[in-house]
Amino acid sequence: MSAGQADRLGHWGRFGGRFVPEALIAALDELETGWRKACADEEFRSELDRMLREYAGLPSMLYEARRLSEHAGIRILLKREDLNHTGAHKIRNVLGQALLAKRLGKPRVIAETGAGQHGVASATAAAYLDLECTVYMGAEDVRRQALNVARMRMLGAEVVSVETGSRTLKDSINEALRDWVSSVDTTHYLLGTVAGPHPFPTLVRDLVAGIGTEARAQCLERYGRLPHAVAACVGGGSNAMGLFHAFVPDEDVALYGFEAGGEGIETGRHGATLVGGSVGVLHGARSYIMQDDDGQIIESYSISAGLDYPSVGPEHAWLMETGRARYEAVTDVEAMEAFALLCRTEGIIPAVESSHAVAGALRLAPRLRELHGPAATIIVCLSGRGDKDMETAARYFGLTGEST
Amino acid sequence: MSGNGAVSVTSVLEKTRADGRAGLVGYLPAGYPTVDASITAIRTMIDAGCDLVEVGLPYSDPVMDGPAIQRAAAAALAGGMRTRDLLRVIEAVSGHGVPVLVMTYWNPIEKYGVDAFSRDFAAAGGAGLITPDLIPDEADEWLAASERHGLDRVFLVAPSSTPERIARTVEVTSGFVYAQSIMGVTGVRDSTSTAAPGLVARTREATTLPVGVGLGVRSGAQAAEVAGYADAVIVGSAMVSCLLDAASESEGLAALRSLTTELADGVSHPTD
């Protein structure tokens, strides 16, 4: 197995694969074949490129955060995915999959969503490409994220409130899978991250890999050299895989993933599956998951809804096992400190998800400076913007009321 | 194959086939409403005429199940149901002349240890596993463990399965082949599937193993219809609903007994 390549059935070592009902295998095969053909089709590729450029605003900038760099003592470059249409890297994935769904002749897409970001992105792509769209969202999340529910509906999507299980992201994936088993002839499941059964981890990674290929080229062009490290937050792991993929063969570039440490790994209240979970099977793949002694899935927790997921993409499990990438947990407190720091030093309000990556980079800074001196350079994926998180931030920092 | 020299799944279904009828497979989850009450309920299905029983291991993320089985499984887990309780249920309901299969999602088995579970399950008298989210492509460890401990492995085929996949699946299946009659999750339906007879016929082209049909059956008439083309009729959600909808435990057991009797009569009078 060469770097970054899964075997024919989607395995990276013991991770990945297809742990799904037989009824879905034909659809997964169709998707895999369809994707391979689409990649080889010049017309499809140029149409997708055009959409990404003209509609999504790509390529995103690589921005040297001077004041943040001064604070950290090393050079920090931010990959500005927060400036993309719909405010995150997710637009890359949804546009690619929606165009593929059209090509496969499926008039309907379904999606899961936690906080609503992937749901909004999916609804956007569906509106743009004239597809019917149903978004499954846990009842608990529907209540907490009323604004995103309104956005999705405004864009023409049907939002289904999922009342089963823990009524959060993992249950919305279960419900989307149940829908898909029943509707697979007419429906594409627009999965939001690099998890799930083969070919999703590879498909989604390939669609978001532009993050890394752009950043790598931008860094080379501007500084004449590769960064010493790259860093991203990891929930399901799509923005991190998107950043890492181009750098995996560059063995001198360290890859760092930062998971949701929540209230601390030792409290059990976290979403750090690689750091604090164990190997198991969930949502169609073998990876690291949060589970109890009987293999029942445990609720994850993070202040950031986008990192609040009890599994992680199988390629990350592989990158960790092979030692190519390193994963650490960042707590809610550390993430919110980084959130505030980026606001104040750069005038950029990041997503709370992305703040975990910023916090991680700040933690790495002394280590990198010691190894490489003050010219040490790190690329951080600023995967999304923080508008959606202002309620969380206002509550956390006590910003409401007449004076602060 | 079967553990402990007890009656095997295949021999039961060969006998029902020789008798000109289909076998009735009843499903209930272990631990609902309690572990002990689930034992009583499963024994009730056996006494009322099930030829095989399928005991579900409740799981937190049951993607193949509809609302009825989800509800019962969630209640069982909330009541403290553990994997070791499943083994106690198996021990209590096996040895009554009716082979006992377990229907389980794969993660709890991986967590227990595939070989360790197979060993303990066989020792408890279990006959085999039905694995709705484990396809043969991912099943090497289970294939080895089931051989080692003499357990049947029931894999699923679906209306969307290609002839190549059906051939590959039946090759490693034992006991019977589980034909998922509809593209969808578990739950009762007013009409049975139109895809099922074709799927059973396609499966028979690939194997002489008995073929069971599940998903959607809830009445004697439907059971008779499915018995017209399948070797076994699998009933799950309708059984669970007897317990879910009942005002008391005894009422639930009475409903379960009555439904099982009706279904047993249905599978004995196959519709042509």
C-alpha cells in the first residue's frame, strides 16, 4: 500500500472497509465506479473546477498572520477556508458530490448534519444544481441551531428532526443510512466527512484535497520552501485529510491533527476518538470510536458541534498507527482562548472547530522554534468562520447585556 | 453445524421443507422489557410454534432497524442490558429443540473479541449469528471463529445484490440464506415485497441452502404467501410490537402467543 492509497475494498491496514448492509453494496460500487469515471472525464473535472472557482471562491488564500506569528514566535500561515462560499471547506465536498449525483442520474440528495454546517452546504449545492435535498438533523441539534435550520429551509431543503437515540449527529447519520437503504435508486447520500463505508473516505478526501495542494503550491511560491508542519482540527476529519493529503509524501513536513478534548480526556467528556477512543466499527468503517466495554457507542462531547462525533475517518487512524501524523487533544478552554486571540490579533473570527487547530499550533510553536528557529513555519487550516458560533462565544465570554 | 450436538438450523429447515411447509423464525431482542422477561417471551414463541428463534443483541446504533425494534433495543440498553446478559438468555432458551440464532450488529462482537464471543456463545448453546452489517468481504475473522466453534453464519442477500455477490455470499453462508425482501429497514408493512420471490429464485440458482425471507411480515396470510416461495419466514417487528403495545406483561405474552400461532398456521399452508 503506497502512501494515501487504500486497497481495492477501501482498507488502510485494518481500518476502513465496508461494514454496511448488503443492500447498500450495489450503490457503493456504483458510486465508486461513477467517481472513477468522472475523475477521468475532462468535462466533469473542468465543470467542477469552474464551479469551485466562480461559485465557491476558490482557491482560498494562504494568509500570513503577522500579529499571531509575533505572539507565537514562529511563522503561522492560515489557509483561509473560512472565506469560501457558505463559510467553510465543506463547499468543496458538497459541490463535487452533488455534481457526481447529477452525473449518476440521481435527482435527490440526503445529508446528515450536526450543527448544520454540512446541511447548509448540502442545501446550497442542491439549490445550485437543482436537486431535491433532505437533511437529517438530531432533534437536540434542531433545537440548538434554529438559525441553520431556517437557512436550510430557505434554500429549499427539507429538514427532518431525528428523535431516535441520542438525537444528535450520530443518530442523524443512522437515519440518513436508513433513508438511503430505502431510496438508493433515486438518491445519493451526500456524506459530510471522510468517514463512512468505502468509497466515501477516499471520495471526500479527494474532493477536499485542494486545501493541501493549493496551500503547498502557495507556500512554495511565496517562501520557496515547504512548511515545517501543517495543522488542522479533526472531528470526522475532512478538513485535516484535505490539508494532509498533498503533504503525506513530504516526509519532512510534520502532520498534526487536533481533536476535541472537551472538558479533558480524563473526564470522559470529549470527542477525541484517536487520542481517547479505541478501535471499533461505526457508520460503515473500522476506525477509532468512542465506545463502552460492550461496544455500545458513547456520546461524544465538545463545545464545538462540528467536532462532536464519536468516530473519525479511517485514514486518520492509519496515519496515526503508521506514525505519519500525530494527534493531540485540545480542550474547550484552550480552543476558546485561541478563538479570542485570533479575533484580537488578526481581526478574524474563526469557527470554534478551527480554533482547536489554532490552539494546537500555538502549543506546537515552542517545539517548532526549538527545532527550526524563528523561521519555523506552520500552515494551519482555518476550516471555517465563526459567525455561526457567536452565540457560543457570547455565552462563554459573557458578552451579552448592556456592558462588558 | 451446531454446538453441543443439538438440532441444527439446516436439519430443522430440511424437515419443514420435507413436510411441505416453511419454517417460522421469530425474532425478539434480549433484555426487553427485562432480561428475565425476554427469556419468558422467547420461550413463549418457541412453545407457540416457532421453528427457529432469532435473539437480537440490542445496539446503540441499529441502522437496519425501524422504529419498533429501535424502541425495544433502546429500552433494553437503558435497563442495563449487557452482552453477558445475552449469553444468559441464550443459555436459558436453547436446548428446547429449537435452534437459537443471534442477530447482531458487528461492533459489540468485535469489542467482546470475535473468537471469545464465538466460544462463549457456542458454550451457551447458540447455533449461529445473523450479521446485518457484516458482509463476507469483511468477515475473515468470523469465518475462522465460526468454523472453530461450530457456529452457523447467516449472511444477507438483498434485491440490489448482483448475481456475483449472491454467489460469493452463499459460498460462505451456512444454516440458511437471509433474503432481505425489501430495500428498507425492519418494520411491518401492509403488503409483502414484490421483489422477494425474484430474489429467492436468484438465490436458489446459486445454492441448495434453505432461503429465509424477512422484513415486513405481520400476519398469517402474509406468512402463507412468503411460505409459497421461501423455506423460512422471518418475523421480527410484529413480534416486538406485541410486547411494545401491551398494557401489561401478561397481555403482551398473550398477544405474542396468538400472533405466533397465527404465523405458524400461515407457514404450514403455503399459498401457491
